[in-house]
Amino acid sequence: MTFMLLLVVGLSSLLLFIGTLVMKGFVLNIFGASFSSYECGFMTMMNFKNFYTLQFFIIGLSFMLFDLEILLFLPFIYSESGNSSSIYWALFFLFFVSYLLVYELSMNVMSHW
């Protein structure tokens, strides 16, 4: 019983130590070879640090926000209570989301489509 406890504590502390080393950057980077020069001595011609453009992030955030707003709107659709105030709030929310979409389109956020 004590052997298992010592084994679990030892492995946990070892994993914690390795995790802190990785977080501090003492372990070699997996993609370190792509940032160094080639074997022949020439430097790389492309910068691999910027994988995505700003437009990609804007589109991703827009889709994520509108999907979350749709998820917030779904309980109003499936609610069985015919409470008129909840219907008004749902309509207000739907018009607000529509207004935000029109505002984004008018500000040319998605102009590269």
C-alpha cells in the first residue's frame, strides 16, 4: 500500500517537474528545425511564425459569436411556456443579432469574401 502511494507521488512529482520545464522553455522546441538554417548554410526564406492571417481570426470569431447567439436563442424556441414577455425578449434578441450582422457587413469586416 505504501509502495503504491510512493509510486503515485513520485510519478506525479516527476510529471509536474517535466511540465514546469516545458512551460519554462528548457526543453527543445519540436519545430526548432524550421527556424534554423538549412544544412547547406542558407537561411529559410519564409517566416513560419505567422500561420494565420487576421482575416481568418475575424471570420472565426464572427462565426463563433453568431453560433453562441444562436445557442442562446434555442431555449426560447423549445420552451413550452407561452409567456409573452419571453417571446418579446427572444424577438429583441433576434433583432439585435440581425443588427450586429448588418453592422459587421456595413463596416466591411467581411469584405474579402
